[in-house]
Amino acid sequence: MILLINAIAIFASFSLNQIYAVYWGAILPTLYAIIVAPQALITRPEIPTSAITKILADKWDNAEDLTAYIVKYWMAFAYPATSWKKQRNSVILYLTSFVLGIVYFLRELFAAGIILFIIGYILYQMSLRADRPRSVYANADFRDSDNGFARKEWELAAMSIVAISDLYPDDRTLKVSANEVSEDGDVKSLLSKYRHDGRMEGTGSRPAA
């Protein structure tokens, strides 16, 4: 739907002769950057950070590292059903923003061009975060990387996908995702190293989608 609306708006921007038609293509990226992007860029978990660490510490030896990663990409972890769509939409719209920004500069609409470049940058940052944990986990370059930082992030992403289900044990979607990742041979070795059996002292309530 976003792709269709965006295509129509861009077509109208370049085909209509109305004085303000050139700005129509900028409306959707602007609204997305204002309304949707903050959800991915602002780390505001539904559960207090200290509570997340306390819950995870009951089963994980590296609870603090997992907490930091989960909080950083909270929206991606908490809403896996929509995070990939937000990533796709943000990619489409940041490319649109940069292209329109160039067009505005060529037409000497410098203020509009600068605004679109800023919006494009915001949406670009969103595209990097909206579904990053699962993107990293699925990326063989991270899994097999000789770069210690890349491999470390892959490990954190994989373990965090499992750990988020400990915060919401009654959420079937998160549990299925965690079980699938847990069957990965590399992840099994991580679980044997960092995860231990323990009694869950508390759980958070599932945030509304």
C-alpha cells in the first residue's frame, strides 16, 4: 500500500502542472518520518530496563548485554509481525526523499531540498533499526564474519530473539520465533554457554500492538 501511494504521489508531482504539485511526493515521507520513525528511533520499552535485566538474569548469564540490545531495538523485538514492513517502507521512503531532494535542488527549491534530505536521513536511520535484530541474524556476513564486532552483534541478535520470549512467555508469536532460532546449531552453542535454568520471578504484560 505504501509503495502504491508513494508511486501515485511521485507521478502526480512530476506530471501535474499545479503550482504545489511538485511537493505532493514529499507528503508521505514527511508524515512517516514524523509519525512512525520515532517509534523505531526512540528506545522506550514497555518494561523498565531494570525489570528486564532482573527477569533475564534468572535465565541468562549475560542479562545486562541482552537488556542493552533489546532496549536499543525494542520495537523490532516487541512487534516482529510489523517490523519488517516498517523496514521496507522506510527504505522506499528514504530513497524517495533523497531523489526528491535532488530534484528540488535542481529546481532551486533549496529549502524544500534541505528538508527532504533531513527526512531522508531520518528514514535511513529508521531502516537500519526497524528490523535490525532479525536482519542481522539472517545475514551470513554477520554470522561468519571475522570481525569481532559483527560476530558479537550476530550472537546478541540471536540470543535476544530467544530472550524476548522470556519477557512475554504467553506470546505465541515470540515463542515460535524463539523456538525456531533455538534450533540453530550455532545458537544452541550460545545457549549452552550463556543460558541456564532458573525460576522466572516476574514477567511483563504484553504491549498493545
